Amino acid sequence: MYSVVNKKIKLEHGSIKKKIIAVASGKGGVGKSTVTVNLATALAELGNKVGIIDADVRGFSIPRILGVSTKPKAVDEKEIIPPEVKGIKSISMGSFVDENSPVIWRAPLLGGALEQFFKDVRWGDLDYLLLDLPPGTGDMPLNIMQKVPHADILVVTTPQVTATKVAGRIGKMAEKMKLNLLGVVENMAYYQCNNCGQKEYIFGENGGQYLADYMETELLGQLPLISELRQRSDAGQPAIFADPDSLISREFIKIAQKLVAQDSGFDESIQAAQLKM
């Protein structure tokens, strides 16, 4: 799907300079896609060129959260111009089918869609490409990680034990496949009262730190549980676009800054990962 030249990913219609970030979760419903989109906007706010692949082909939601209102344009059979929202390019199965239509495909066809997203989309010169992975450690996320061995894994969890224990399996899978873990983002970490400022740990406390310690990686940030983020995601208005000075926007910027500070570039010696049980 790509090659590595001079520590850069070379695509058919573009390149990636710094990182491929695969955003993963142990289970659905923890806000993985919302984190993906808002992290992409935060990286763009810091001056980076960013793209998103909605690799959750069956459960796509990136177009709605990002606020994509246009369809991809085909130059020819092997080149697609992706939609852009304020400079952020994205491609999703939701760009081609109705939002309410199920994608009833088997794994080989889904893998083919991912390859097409890499090979046929005119990405241009990106700094970061984010992959919104399907939740869990099943065939689809495993196949994606094998096809994209240069991706770094960012794990999204909520604080409760049922979420962190399942998310820990992502770390074990990354370890077996020799993939780099960027860190953990704890979503819905607490609810903060608008009037008094008191924090309530509705789903438990320090679950994200526990998971980061278990996976021997960094807790990148703790995001509050606020209705504002849900409302903006449903409306296609990422927080940084709508209110760059809000609490949640500042938290995403802090996470993005930590990622930007990490080493970037790609190892030319890495081959396709093999899972050893």
C-alpha cells in the first residue's frame, strides 16, 4: 500500500512525514471516533497537515463528527479527491453510502476498501494520518495493523474496570506485533459541575492511569464528560472549530502537543508484522 523512503511514507498520491496514528479501543462506546476527529483538529491547529481514514468500515462515523458535507470526487479509476473540512482531508465508507445503510461485507472486501483508501486517495503531503480503527482485537483491527506496520497505537478508554481491562488487550496485541504505543487517552474521566466546579468521577477514578501503567506507556490526557462535546459531535462541529478556548479544546491541544513532541519519522527496516501466539 505504501513504501518508506528517507523516513517518510510514500503513497501513490502523496506522503506522510511524521506519524500514522491508529486510534484504538477495546470496546465500542468509549468515544474513540470523537477523540480521533478532535485530535486531528488539534494537530491541524498546531500547524500540521492532517488526514483521517475511517477504518471502522462497518461502523463509520467520521463524516458526521467532522462535519463532512461533500462527496469524494473521482479523477479517474485510480485517483480520488477526498473531502476537506478546514484543511483536514478524510475518507470513509460513509463518503460513499448513506449514513443509515449497513455495510454487509466480509473481511477480505473490507481490507480491500482500506487498501483503496491508502492507494487511490489524493492525500498530498501530510504530516499526520489518523486511522479510526474498529473497536476490539478481532480480525479487522488485526488485519489493519498487519497491513500498516508503521502505525503507532493510541488507546482510548473510559475509566471503569470493564473498559480498561478490555482495552488492555490492545496493548498485548500491539506488543505481539511489535507496534509502538503512543499512550492512553482517558475519555469521560470525570464530570465537572458548571456552577461549583466540583469534579464527580462517575465511571471511577484513575482507570486511564492504571491502563497506561499496565501497558507501560503514558497517560496522554483525561477528557471530561460534557454534553457540549456530544452535541458538537452530533452536529459536525469539532470543539476546536466551534470554541478553541473551551476546556475540552485546551485538553485536546495538550494531547496533540505531547504527540508532536515525540520522535517522528518512519523506520525503513520494518516489514509487515507477523502475529506470534
